[in-house]
Amino acid sequence: SREFLILIFEAMDNPSSMELRKNFSASLPGTSRVETITPYGKGFVVAGSSGFFSVYERTDDRKDPYLLIKTFSKNEYMASETFMSMAASPNDEMLVAITKDKDIYSFPLGNIDIMDDTENHFQHVCAGGLHRGKVLAMDLCLQKPVLVTCGEDRTIRLWDYQRWRC
């Protein structure tokens, strides 16, 4: 495995300034690369190539403010996927990820601590994401079950993520 560095910054009173609070090393399995990091209510998720996907949760310890909860990298089903962008639902129960091949997957975050890291917990939602070209960004709505994706094809798609309809 290889190491990568995670830097934790804290916003200051001035919105344009941030202070480095902590940095720590984490392991990358095999030849995996980090491609995306996204926050969620309990911490953050790091993902990338070769199906690499790790979940960190916030702790009360100022020395070690985040703890690695689980890494999903042994899953043969997802080994060929590269995660490019992610967004967490407002209640932190679900995460949506888009791959380099424009496929959309959902992942349950609610019971992450008891999940078997060798099993596939990703649900394939939509192949190709209905964009021509790359999906450039995505986000989840706070008030409604809506996922927004924007693509290289200059289109914006609104998805009902409970029914997975565009």
C-alpha cells in the first residue's frame, strides 16, 4: 500500500481565510489514486480509482479529529470503477457517486460500521448518467430528494433519487 496525506482546514472568522488544523497520513491499496473527497454530517468520504472508497468519522479527540471507519477496496465488482464525484444525502443515510464511465451508484452510509468490506454495497442506479461526455459536478438538494448533475454536454439533469427518474 501507499500513503497519502489528508489536510484538515478550519474556516476562520474571515470567510476568505482558513487555518490548517491537522494533517495525517492514510493508506491507499495497490495502485489506487484519490480522485474525490466529499464531506457528510459525520465526517468525510475519500474515493478514487480501482474501486477505492474510505469513510472517516469525526471524533472528539483534538489530536486525532478523524477516525478511519471502513475501507472498501477488496470488492471485485467495483475494482474497475474510478469514482469521480460524490454527494451525501442531507440525512447522511445515502451517498451517490459518479464514475469515470458516467455510471451512477448509491451507497448506504447509515450502517457503515457493521458492513462487510469485502461485499458489494453499491447499487447501480443508472448506466451512462444520460450525459454525453463527462459528468462535471453533482450535488444533492437539502429540502427535496433531488440530485443535480451537470455534464460536459452543457446539460443539467435533475434526478428524483428516491425513484431514480430524471
